[in-house]
Amino acid sequence: MLLLSELSLLQRWAAYHDKAAGLAASYFDYPTGTNAMPGRDITETTNPGNNANYYFNDYTISFPYYRTEVGEFADSASPYGTFDQGGNVWEWNETDVNTGSRGLRGGSFSDSSLRLHASSRIVGFGFGPTLENFYGGFRVASIPEPSTLLILCFGSLSVLGTRKGR
């Protein structure tokens, strides 16, 4: 079972880690796999591969929606293939922000591009994650348990062994 603190690390890893660096602690400034501030072009023609949903003089998507569908910026995925971890909605994580409270990362559609930066974290708006709002959320992820992978490997080896014996 993953510890909740590991989920926060995985969220940061999926959003900001430079996949080409392997296990080294090398991170991009933005969750689009770049150190350059993202644009806001949904068509991705003016800034391909580096766009997000955030506020700049106007909303990227107007009332009543504001938020994008997951993968709207299809060319702007993180190096690990996750979408919309910058802008759209703040994401709760389990990182203690020196207050005993959970933190949020990624900014939302109503924040400037400064909130998309990897160094930007805040404590949750004065309320807990059980209260609903339109600019905060969380990401559900599934990571196989090590025992599941071990069973899968042994199962595959036994099938291969059975086929060789025939």
C-alpha cells in the first residue's frame, strides 16, 4: 500500500520531473515538460506542446465552464503523459506545508501563470478537501502494488515454462 506522502511525491514527479534524467532529481519549472511559461492556446498552433488553462486578462474558456476536458491540450502533456496538471484546478496532495495542513499544486483556471510554476504551493484555501468548490480537485491514480507485479511475473514465467515443456 502506498503511503499518502508517496502520492504527493508521485504527483510532483508525474507533473514536473524530467523523464530523460532517469532517477536524478531534475525537474522542469512547468508541468508541460519545459522551463518556459506555458501559453493558453487551446488549438496549440501558436505554442505547440506548452499550453495550459489559466487566467491572463480573460479566461481561456468562458462562463459557465472555465475548466477544460482532460487532455484538451493534447500536445502539452507532462513527460509522463499526464494532462492538465498546470491550470484547470488546484490539486490537493498530502504534502504537509509546515502547518499540519495539506497543500495544493498546479494553479487553476482563475490564477495567473505564476501559480503553475513548480515552486508554487499553497495551503488549502482555509477549508478541507471534503468541501466542494469549482477551482480545486484531486487526481485519482492507480499504481500496481509490488506484490501484484511479482504475481504477474511468476504467472508469465510459469506459462512460458509450461509451453517449453510441451
